[in-house]
Amino acid sequence: RDTLLAGVIGAGIGGTSAAYFLRQKFGKGVQIDVFERGEVGGRLATVKLEGKEFEAGGSIIHPLNLHMKHFVKELGLSVAESQGRLMGIYNGEEFVFEESSWYIWNLLKLFWHYGLNPLRIYMWVEEVLEKFMRIYRYQSHDYAFSSPENLLHALGGANFLHMLNQTIDESLQKARFSQNFINEMVIPVLRVNYGQSASINGFVGAVSLAGASAGLWSVEGGNKLVCTGLLYASKAQLISGSVISVEAKMKSKGHAGGQMKLYEVTYNSTSGVTSDVYDILLIATPLQRKIANITFRNFNPQIPEFSAPFHQMVATLVHGRINASFFGYQDPSQFNLGDIFTMEDPHMFIDSIGMVSPVKGNLSPPVWKVFSNQLLTTEQMNLLFSSYDSVVVRKWLAYPHYSPPEKCPPFILHDQIYYLNAIEWTASAMEMSAISAKNAALLAHHHWYNKMNMIDQEDLHERLKTEL
């Protein structure tokens, strides 16, 4: 047969962008099947509340996320402007910082409390981002990497690998940020984005801090529209079913002699247990027993178990009125915050609470999204809200539980099997999945056509400087 068969397991942002990039690299000569047991979109899911849809998973995109920007433009989607809301940081008893609508006043307050730390953190994050942005140039020249560590090293050298292997607390201490600033300003942001504390690795910490900058956006109608759009653009076939196992098979090449390797994917579908064979396989779901329980058969060497835990995040969306007195406001009419970030405190049962708009239109009274590690009790709900009428809860195994030094899984699990979600151990975000998807499609292409000189090249930054 002339047609190359590629299977993609998972139809979240990673899997759907992988299908899109495979189509770009291999052209018409590839047939692509995408397996998904749930909804297309994966962790980019919306929930219905009061007849409107709200983001329940990945909800914000950074202005420098070039793949996501390109997808939105290419697919003819539109951008929902993020509403600027006032933010406060709560320590369990009082607000240590509250924004006002006067920008200058906020800056003065920040400098008064934290000296030059706020300006320095902005510069620190910018420096990381500037190096990280090199990935787009490498990928536009078709360079790929066999492991997350190699990818990071190609972008930021030993410094990026150090960040992966130490906590954000250690990274910032080393850069001489004050402990007070870390506790009051950095940790609340980490809690909002990853539900974790200053013990996460320095790299994901930097990504998290970048997610607190201006110009954040989302997709009008829901971020998951990117996934359905990419699937359509890739002309892939969607197979609704849960993958049970992947088995390595050998097949003779016909007249030419010799053997070729194929991968048999067995899955549960509406018509029972079925299996199909593929030349190339991209796995775009975390290989975590609780998330995707896939057995690998007949592999030598055996494909290892990646047992590192994922972090549980509970998103509770509430249509109701916040209880301002719980946050120490005597007069609720004085309360005008739209986002409350929290400091680390053993008695604190929420990571954050913020006002959210529907993916289309708006709603009043507002809907609040509460992030916590555990399901909220009725008692806790009554503390947070003076009144509410409808509630939707989504429990996620949302992202890895970070504890440096990180040992990332490789991108290449076997000759033609690629693992996109390995990137999540450096940092979990929509754009990271898209970058990993393009990297996996490039790896698959280079391996298939034996262009090994395009993988894991050193000094790309210097080399491409002279080329341009």
C-alpha cells in the first residue's frame, strides 16, 4: 500500500494539533485516525450553567502563544477579549494587596510594598519567554527534539535545565527576590494556575507567572472550538472509543523482503472491541492509569510505566452572590474585586475565586469560578456565597503534580511511537501541547524519511542567526 497510516490517541489540543501538523508534513499520502473516548477538546471543556456555556478547563491564552494565534486565524475563529477585573490577594484573614482602578496607584502600592521586586519579576519572566520563543524559529526550519530536556536545552541552555530541576522558590531566591514577595505575589499566581505551591519546578513557575500578564485572551464560543476546527482541517477520521492496548507487530514487506513494524491499536467502540494497524502512532493523552489505561504488548524493550501522579483540581462554577463579609468586608457595597487569589495557608480551602463570563454573551448576577483541591462542602459554599441558585462542578486530573528534580518521559517511546504529553512535565499549557504536537509530527516525518540530522541539533540559535 502507498498510503501511510497514522493513529493519534486523544483529541484534546495536543491530539488535534498533531493531526493538523501530520497532514501539513506528510500531505495527501497519510490517512489519519484520531481516537477519543470522550468529547473532542479533552481538558478544554465547557460546562452549561443557566443556559450558557463556561470554560471549565484551560481558559486563558498568552499573547505570545504563536501556534494558538495561528490556529485561530487559520480556522476563522474570533477572539474573546478578556475583561479587566480588579484583583485582590487574600491571606486567610485579610487582603495583603488590592488593586484599584487607578493604574498608577497600583504601581505605587506595589513599589511601596515590594520595592523593585515587581519590576524585576516582569523582567525575569520576559527573559525566559524571549529564549523560549526560539522554539518557533526552530520549528519553522523543521528541527525536532527527542526529549523535553533536549528541547529546553536548545532554547535556554543549562539555565533552563536548572530551572526544571529546582523549585520556583529556589530559582527566585537565587535571583534575589524577597521571601515576602514570593509568598504574597508569586505563590497566589501558582495556586490559581496550577493549584500548587512554590515547590513546583522553576520552569513551570515561569510559565505560570507569564500567565498573569496583560493581554490574555480566549476563543469566542469556547477554546475547544480550536480542537474541532483542527480535526476538520486535518481531514482526519474521528474514532469514538477507548483505546485498550497497543501491540507491536512485524509484517513482511512483500517482494522486496525484509520486515516492517506495525502497531496494532485495540479499542472499545460502539460496535464492540475492534483493532486497526498503523505505521505511526502519536499518543496525546497522559499515560497515567487513572487517565488512559493503555497496555503495551510485545515491545522490546518494554515501554515503561509513567506513574508520576497528576494533580486533582476541582472547578466549581456558581451562579450567585459572593459573600464579601467572609473576605473581611463590613460593607458589601464597597466590594468590587473580580478575582481573589489566595496565599498558602493550611485553613484555606480554596486556591482562588474569580468572576467568569460565558464563552458567548454575559449573565447577571455573575458566575464565579472557584478552584480548590477538594470538592467544596455545603458549609464552605455557604461561607463563600450569600446566595446562589445553580452550581456545576468539574473534577479534573488537570496537570502533573510537580516536584523537581523533574524526570520527563521521552517524546520517542519506540521506533514510530511518539508521546506528546511528555512536555507537560516541563509545563502544562495549551501552547505547550501545540508545540509538542508539531515536534512529534516533525519527529515522525524525520524518522520515516531518515532525516536524522534534523533531530537534537546543538547550537541551533547560533546557526539560524547566520542563516537569516
